[in-house]
Amino acid sequence: MTWLAEGLLVLAGAAIGATSIGGVLVVPVLSGVAGVPLAEAIAASSLAFVPAGLLGWRAARVPAGPHGTPWVLHATALSGAVCGALLVHVVPAHGADLWLAALAALSGLYGLVSLVSAQGERPMPGTAMLVVLGFAVGLGSALSGTGGPVLLLPLLLLGRTATAPALAAALAIQLPIALAASAAHWLGGHLPLALGLKTGALVTVGVLAGRSLARRMPARALRASASLCLLAVAAWYAVR
């Protein structure tokens, strides 16, 4: 891995730590800059989110709301992540490219819209909706090698869920998705352990730096910068 790729992975981690929407940047760095095959990059990225997931689990101290059902969300995310990890090695690379481009574009647009949109006040969705959300987020995250918040947080906030429980759920869901996807890749013999561990170390350094940066810089400026970066990644996927 080149020094440029390593630096960009740290920056991707900083975007995750500062804004919670930078997870989709890791796979493009591994595949587009480091030259790692896409399926291998997705598997390594899933493993890389384990330490970030541990940090997110610790940070998710806010109650998930009166329903008290985040474990339902985690359980279904586990099954969705296993399915997604298995599909990574079946779906054509072009299809995975399109999914990553769409996810980066939607995440960037969400980040820009969230700068001007009103905050929601609803509690967490009921059990049935959490089952659907958990499986869908686990599946989509494992297919893209992302941690979970990049999909779950926009979906909850678009449903007008209050910010505090939505953020807590998004932070907590990273660990079960990363563990389940990594286990599925490992059992299938497709997990690049050394690359995943190195990527995880670099991303975690960035996450810690991003959290520190978020306490010192305006949140709106950080979110706008990360959103524009995501849109640029989507455009890169579209034209490469």
C-alpha cells in the first residue's frame, strides 16, 4: 500500500469520526488508489470497521427511545451483513461499482440536505420497521464494505427520528455488521487479514482525529466538506 493510500485512509477515518458519513470512502481508496481488487477491498474494509465499531459501541450511550428495541436492529443487521458478504463474491464488479457510486452520491446529497433540514422529533421506529431496516442496512453495508451509519443514519433521520437516538443506533450498529461480514468473508476464504488489520489501524487513527477535530471546528463546515468529497467519489466511479 502506498503512502498516498495510507494518508487517504486516515482522512476517510477522520470523515467518519467528524461526520459519521465517511465510511463509503474506504473501499474507493483501497480499490482505486491502492489497486486492490474490488471484492478484496470490500472484505478488508469490513474487517477495518471492527475497531471503529468498538469505538462507536462505547459512544452509543444515548437511549434508543421508548421502544427500547435496538437489539432487534442489531440481530437483523447481523443476518443482512452475512448475506451481503456472501453476495460480494457473486455480484459482478460493475454492479458493485454502481452500488458504491449510488451510495456515495446519496450519502453526499443527504449530508448537504441535512445542513438545512429541520431536525426530527419522532421516537425510534417500531419493531417491524427495525427488522426491515436492520436487514437492509446490514445487506447494503456488507455489499459496499461500509460500517452501517452511512446507510442507517440518513434513513432514520429522513423518517423524522430524533437525532440523539438515531445517532446512537447508527454508532452501535457498526460492530455487529463489521463482525458478521468479516466472519462471512473469513469462512468463505476471502478475508485479506493483513490488509484488513492495517486498514483498520489507519481508519481508527483517522476516526480518533476526526472526533477531536469535530470539537474544534464548525459541524456544518465539516459535514459540507465530507458531503462534497462523497459526491466527488460518486462522480469518479461514474466516469472511470
